[in-house]
Amino acid sequence: MIFIKAYIGACFLIFEKIQGESVPFFQSITHTKHPVPLTEMSKAPGAFFVFQERKCPMLNELNTYTLQELYKQPIEPIPWVVEDLLAPGLYFLGGSPKVGKSWLALQLCLAVCRGEPFLGFKTKRNEVLYISLEDGPRRLHIRALRLTEEAPAGLYLCTHAHLIGHGLEQQLDQMLAEHPAIKLVIIDTLQKIREATGASPSYSIDYRDASALKAVADRNDICLLVVHHLRKQEDKDPFKQLSGTNGLNGAADGSIVLDRQKRQEGTATMSATGRDIEDMELTLDFSDCRWSRGCSPEQLQMLQLLPALQRLLADKPFSGTATELAARLENEGSLWGPAQLSRYLQSHEEELARYGILVSTRRTSKQRLLQLCSRPHDENDGYDASDTGFEIPDVSSQPSSPSLTSFTSQAS
């Protein structure tokens, strides 16, 4: 017995020499006690280990502040990468296989590197890291040449990366530390950086992997856009079509879904939602390997109606019934039913006012009258077509605070 005690004691003396005076091994056994240094064991004859009480350190207190204190601080502007679409944080870009996600991702890279508009959204010029894990250098070369003949500076390409939890986070941190001007990182695709499992990932696994990517984006203050696939089952909510569980959307700051009903069709719907962006649904056109912002049916109606209204109101204001207005517009080449026209004008008063056309209604004892007038052009107002990506007819715009007082007296 004495020999065994001496042997074990010698082992711990060696361990103590390596680790220092206190032995972390014992601290892993209990958080409320720690062993007396081995050099003091001789003071406790007959006992192999002697422990002494130690209080646990207090947990860090919650860092709280009041709403009044928060209100005293200025609201910091969002450092947009793509204005109103992509901000610092984690975003998913979902779409069916071969729907054109990679073309959209590469087009985004080029736009941000040059500071050019992307689908009508303004961008801030920044460097970009594009991790394309499904394409090699040859295919990237060919695709880039289809989009541009001149390679912009600051676009870094990569076709191999580690998995989440197996070195990817460290690779990204190192790259971003060496190139702090990078503010957009695109990973194509999510499945290429996830560890293969036999069963479908659970909510907790999806949330864990997405949280790991979000942590990289947050600590480096970048926008991390991860391309992902959609599930085969259709859903009325496009964001529920992302392959996997809601854990991905739950951890992300935003999601973008590209839905193309038929591959042979050149149009698709892009839906976007997020913590810093307004929900939106855009119609995109795909031509010559490039996505552009097209007109939705609602926008197309407006584009067809505006020129007709402009010609009608060029000489004088209009006051009359919806039936009379529809007949006048028919002469201008615009076909609208009276009821449809009346509803459309009243529901789009604000938008029409942005183009310089003021709409009001007045009820008499027998009927409801529509009143329209065109305001003089104000160079400080108006609508920039580059903000939307499609052409807007050259129509007048109203002053900041329009009034119908003078018009009403003329029309009456």
C-alpha cells in the first residue's frame, strides 16, 4: 500500500511540475473546492487528498441600460453593402438548382467591387470575397467574361474551404484580418461547408451552423451571403422553402429567395425579408446570363397609364365621372374600365402625386366626380429611374406640399 501511494504521488508531482502550483485537473472535478498543493500533503497524514473550501467566482452581471438612456444616443446609420437589401450580418440566398443563383451572386460581386447599382439598388464600393465551391477556376473565368471584359480590383476568388466547426471560421477571420476592406463575403453553397450527416439536420443543428456563420459576420462587421437550395415542396411563404428547418432563418439576419417557375422562362420573382430591410417582392428578367429588374404587373399598369394621363392633362385639368375619364383615355390609347380605373386612381394617389399628377374625388347630389390635374415640374422633386432599374416616362412632379385649392375652383 505504501508503495502504491508513493507511485501515485510521484505521478501527481510530475503533473504539478508541468501545470504549475495549482492543478487544473482537480478543478475540473469540482467547482467549489480545489486541492491543497501537493507539497502540503505531508501535513495531512493518512489522507491522500486534502481539499479546502473556495467560494465560486460571481457570474458577470447583466449589462443593462434604460430606454431613456438609449433615447439620448444618436441612431447610427446602417452601413449598407447594398442599400435597402444587404447590411452587415448573415443572409441566405435561396433558389432551386440551376435557377441562376450563381450568376446573380457573381453579378453582385462585380457591382459591389465597382460601386455600381445592383438590380436598381445603390451599392457602396467595397472589396469582396467570393467562395465558389461548386465551380472551378475555369468555369469562374468563363462566367466572369460573360459579365465583364475588365476585371475589377478587390474581388478575391476561392474554390476550396474547410467545413463549419472544422476551420472555416478561422479561415474567414484570417482572410478578413489581412484584407479589412472586404465587406461582402459570398459562400456558394451552404451544403459544401456543412459536415455530412446520415439524417436530415435538426432545428438545433441548423441553428448552430447558421449561428457560427453569423458570429463571423458580426465580429468582422461584414455581410455574409450564403447561397442555399430550396426544398421540393412548394409553400405559400417563399422563405419556408429554404431546404432544412426554420433554424436557418431563425439565426440569419435576412433571406432572399429567387423563384423561377419555369426554367425556359426569362423571368423570376425575388422575395426578400430581414431585420434591417422591408419585405419586398421584385420581378427579375434573365437575359444573356445577367439578371435585371423588370416590371411587375402593377408597375406595368402604371407605366401604361402615366403617358396617357400626361397627354390628357397637358392643356387643362379634368373633372368628370370615371366613365367619362375612361372614354377620354381610350382616345389616348389606354383601355380601362370605369370601375377599375376609379379604384386604381384612388388607391395610387400618393404614387401618382410623385409623378406630378394630383387626384381627388368630389361627390355631388347625383354622382361622384374624379378630379385630376398636372402640376408644374419641380427639379427638386421627381423620380429617379435608376433607383428601380426600369425606365419611367418623363412626367411632371409636384411640389413638396401640393394643394388642390386652386384646381378645384377652376374645375368647378
